[in-house]
Amino acid sequence: MWPDQELPLYKEENHMPASRPEKGAMMGKTYKTGCVLCPQNCGLEVEVENNRIVKVKPDKSNAKSEGYACRKGLNITYHQHNADRLKYPLKRVGDRFERISWDQAIDEIALKLKGIIDHYGPRSFAYMGGGGQGCHFEAAFGVQLMRGLGSQYHYSALAQEFAGDFWVCGRTYGRQYIHDGPHLAETDFLLVIGWNGMQSHQVPQAPRQLQRISKDPDKLLIVVDPRLSETARLADIHLPIQPGTDGLLLKSMISIILQEGLESKAYLADHTSGFEEVKSLFLDFDSRAAVRTCGLDFDRVREVA
């Protein structure tokens, strides 16, 4: 979605678009806020009437998103006022759920927690949550709860979705919570592996940035993806790789670079350590056979390398 595009309102009972106020009708109050549905936190302007969001549009004054917002952010009305959203404690009674008070819910849960700890010990509990946008406050509560119970087990989506990224950052910078990211505004060459930024974003204003790079004759966009994705359609070069062979492709490219002496020896000397120890892993390597396994054309891969 792009600036000035507004989504329909939603009726809570059936999620169908509601009618807009008649022209000239009194409008609600507008607030500036930010989306929490991905790390970009794009700025939003929301109009509120009777404590309900009735209109959402991108915030053009936001310094980071500059009037950009994707369909997730513009759909917050649907999530905020969804008829299936839980608003109070529910207890399973037979095959249905009954509403109960907060006091009853807390007392019953606490009693069950105590019984499990007494019988199995505190480490029978683990906390799963946090580590994502919109989850920071509950993560702090969950971790403190585990500590109070005596358990040290805490898991989050980061252990599955970003495990490799966190590991590399830890090895590179010494701390896993110190992160890097692509500087798309300045890059001349963007190599994308399995990322469909036109849909999934993950960097500020990803569709705008990708389209700008694609249209610039002095910049190069290469996409490695089995599918001809929306991002791959913009690419100068698309490598439709066989699924599961991306690691083999990277090894092939490194091998081609080293075998043909294309590497920057000065950069390696100034910014890396241990290169000579791993160099031999790539020199005696049949990159042509590996590229065939990847289902790709060798000359095209060499061009990329």
C-alpha cells in the first residue's frame, strides 16, 4: 500500500467493510503512532471516534518511513477491533468457554503453577514469547515470572527465525544484540538471497528502495530465489536456484573468485583474520559441478561472482 491509500472500516460482528461517515459529519480525533507489526515501525496516523479506530493512513511527517506504510500497518483496525480478539479471561468448561473474573483466573492459574512446581520442580516451566515487535512488555514480564518461579528457560521466535543472524552478529561484534543491516540508500550492488523485500520488507521502505535500485543504471540488483518473486521480477539478474542449495552456491561463488584471483587482497589483509586457514576449502573445488547441482548456468553464476 502506498501513501494516501486508506483501508475500509470493519464491522466487528462480521469483519465486512463499514460505511464511511457522510460528508460533513463530525470526524474523530487524529493521533500519530507507529506500527509494531515489523521492525520498521512505520509512522501511522489514526483517526479515533468513540474509542475506536475508524481510519488509518501513513504519517508523511515520520522521519523514517516518510509517508510509507504497508498493508499490515494499514490493517491495524482489523486486528484491534476483530470480533475474535480476547478481551477478558475465558475458562474451558466441558466443550465450551465461559467468561470468568480476573481474580478467579489469577487465583486458579497460581494454584496450578504452585502444584506443578511442588511436584516437578521450577524447571518444569519454560517461557515462550517476546523477541518480536509488539512483544517487548510481555517478554519482560515473562522473564521475571520465570525467575520468580526459579526457572531459567526462555525461548522466543528469534531462536528459530533469526538464529543464524544472531550467531553471526555475535561472532562478528562480540554481542548477539549488536546488529548490522544493509544500507540500501548507498549501495551500488545488492545481492538478495531468498528475500522477497517487495512483500516482506525487513528494511525501511523496502519496496521503494528496491524499485529505486532496479531503475538506476549505475546500480545492480541480483536475486537468488527459486521463485520468480515480486523482487526477482525487478532484478538485473535472477538466479532461480534449486531449493536447499544456497550454501553450495555461495561456496561455488567463493571458489570462482579465489580460483580466478578476483578477490581484494588488500581488503582481506586489512579487515579479516584466519583467511589463509579456510582458503584451501575453496581452491580444490569443482564449482561447475556444484553450480549444476544448484540448477543454474555456470556462466551466469560466474558473471555474478
